[in-house]
Amino acid sequence: MQYRRAFIPGGSYFFTVVTENRRPVFNNAAMVEVLRDAFLNVRKSRPFEIDAMVVMPDHLHCLWTLPPGDSDYATRWCMIKT
């Protein structure tokens, strides 16, 4: 599949991220807390605003706004997933 990706510095972006094989990883509070911690840690070194977020058992939706002059959402996702 070929994706068209926009890289607009300071832009707002909508993401949907699905767990591997749609496993219900986020079906308990402890795992949602791990996810929350990952976001907090990444935002310390690579700031961004979380405008909205919905976490479901096997996927999440979120809306981010990046700082002015920054369009590197890919590195942030890599760090969160790590």
C-alpha cells in the first residue's frame, strides 16, 4: 500500500494505531497506565499536545498538535512504541 503523508510543521494530525494482530492489549487499567507513561516520557524530550485520545482494547485514536517548526511525528511514534 502506498500512503501519502503530510509533514506540516506545527500541524495537527489524526492517528489510528492498531495493536499487533488486534490483540486486546489495552483491556485492563495497568496496560493503559503503561501507555500513558510512554506518552509522558516521550513528551518530555519531544513535546507535542494531545488534543484528544480514545483508547480501545485493540486500538487507539488520537489527535496531536506538534510545536511550530516541527513535523516529526514518526520519531515520536517510534519512541512511544518502543
